[in-house]
Amino acid sequence: MLDNAILFLLQTLLGLFTLAFLLRFYFQLTKVSFQNQAAQAIVTLTNFAVKPMRRLMMMLGNFGIPKIDISTLLLAYITQFILTIATLWLQGFPLLIVGNSIWTTILAVALIGIISMSITIFLYAVLIQAVLSWVNPHTPIAPILNKLTDPILSVLRKVIPTAGNIDFSSLAFIIVAQLLLVSIFMPLENSLLASLIK
């Protein structure tokens, strides 16, 4: 019972931090204005880890990637990796006595978790943006959603024509994102986790 409570707390806290780090990464990547209150909240929440990680990345030359601040993405991956290990450990997996090969699988599970959460972020951003465009297009969060989703939707708009002034790019993205999650990433993550438990 106690293990379940600890697992729930860890999944909630580390899941939220992974989400916050990823949001900050994608906000920077899509040039979302950090003057917005929601963006400022993400910065405030993540600064404790991002600032030292940025200093470390500067020392390492940012892994040779000059124009992208990957410190937040790396923090998201580390957080997801810790969450994967903690989940397995609390479920009774013998982490301390398994061979080295098992860690490759754990690293892959954490990576799939990051990809799945990234897709989910954009899925919900597009969904909320579509709803708000009908209900309240001038809400304070609209500029963030517009900046975040524009790189994806602008590509789809070139491929999918409008019909009767209705933009189907959001619907197309939502369908594709859900298909990717349900048919590829979730089964792959479950398969890797099942291979660990065997």
C-alpha cells in the first residue's frame, strides 16, 4: 500500500517536471514569448535545474548544437529516466542485480516516454486551440498556443486544403497524433516493459 502511494507521488511529481521541462524546451524552440504569465510560471518552476544545466552545457559546448538550448530537453529525459527506474524499483524489479544490457532497454523506455509526452503536448495544444477559436479566441493563452502549434499546422495547411473556409489541419493532426500514440509508441513502450519483467 505504501509503495503504491509513493509510486503515485513519484509519477505525479516527476511527470509534472518532465512536462514542465518539455514545455520550456518547446516554448524556446517555437519562440513563445516568455512575457506571458503561463510561460513565466514554467520558467519559475524549472529555473532551479535549468540554470546549472545550462552552465554544464556551456562547458560541454552544448554537444555541438549551437542554436538550440538542449538543457531543458536533457533535463526532461533525465527526469523521465529517473521516473522509469523508480517505477520499476517500486514494482519489485531487481535493478541492482540485473546485467548491463537491461539499461539499454530502460534508456529506450525513457526516450519513448519523452516522445509520447511531446506528441501529447502538441495534441492537447492543438485541441485546446481549436476549442478556444470557437469559444474565446482572445484568451491570454491563445498567443502561446498559436506559436506552439503554428510550425506543425502551417505544414499541414499546405497539404490539406480548406473546405468552405473550414481549416481541417487541426483535425488531421489530432487524428495522426492519436494514431501514432495508440499504434506505435504505447505498444512499443509496453513491449519493452514486458521484456524487462520477463
